[in-house]
Amino acid sequence: GEEHYNCISALHKSMRGSDENASLYWLARMLEGGEDPLYVARRLVRFASEDIGLADPLALTQAVAAYQGCHFIGMPECEVILAQCVVYFARAPKSIEVYRAYSNVKECLRMHMGPLPPVPLHLRNAPTGLMKKLGYGKGYKYNPMYKEPVEQDYLPEDLKGMNFFKERKT
């Protein structure tokens, strides 16, 4: 019932708040109460990207490994795998930079009036001769062939200069 959602919320907020003791408590309360360990593991995968993100890119690897470990061995043996992951997450630095930036992109798409801007010609794939004649891929600079970063636009013309990582004013 509702307590299921209350407990997962408490676990998330405890990890987000870097409280390893409370995080372990809420994890144990869920597991000892019969919660599916794979449900908890799936939520940890989301937490790794949503709350830790680029502050510790290995968090996602930890979460996926915990999910796989729980899938392989099940309860009660997998409880320590989840406990390790939960403590790792509570101790990890946090960043919501990617989460916010992706939310900004979604908002940009939702708020766009009319048809979405086309993919710039130089970024289009040109698997046929006709596409090449139409200019698909023309002028694209293949970065690995250059010693220095190349100047090239990757967003549609309408979005030139847009930075989704900056705070948006709503």
C-alpha cells in the first residue's frame, strides 16, 4: 500500500541527504518487510543517474551491478549487495546537472511551436548517391581526423547557441 511508496521515498531522500545510517534502515525495513529486491535495485539504477549523475559516473555501474547481482542470487543473499550500493550512494557526491539539462531539453521540445526544426544537412546520414547529391553530410567535419576540436554546429539553426545546461527561467 501507501507504506511501500513512503519507504522508497524515505530511502531515496536518505541517500540524497548522504545519511548512510538512515539509508540502511529504510533498505532493511523494505527488504525485511518482503519488498522485491529487484524493485529496490531498479530504483537504485534511476537514483544513480538522477541524483548522483556526473558527480560520480561509476554510480550507474554500481547500480546495474547490484541489480544483476540481485537477479542472480535473490534473497536473502542479495541484501548485502543492495546494502553496499545504498551506502555507496549515500556517501557519493551528488549532481543533478544531467537531470536538469534533460528536463530543459524536454521543455524546449514541448514548448516548440510548429514542426520541429530539421536536422542540419551536414549532420544527416548519406547512404545513397541521391542523398549525397542533395547535400546530406556535406561539410561535416569528422572530429577524430583533427588534432584540435573543430568548429561545427550540431543543433538546428533555430536553436543555435542554446545551452540546456544553464538554468532556464520559467
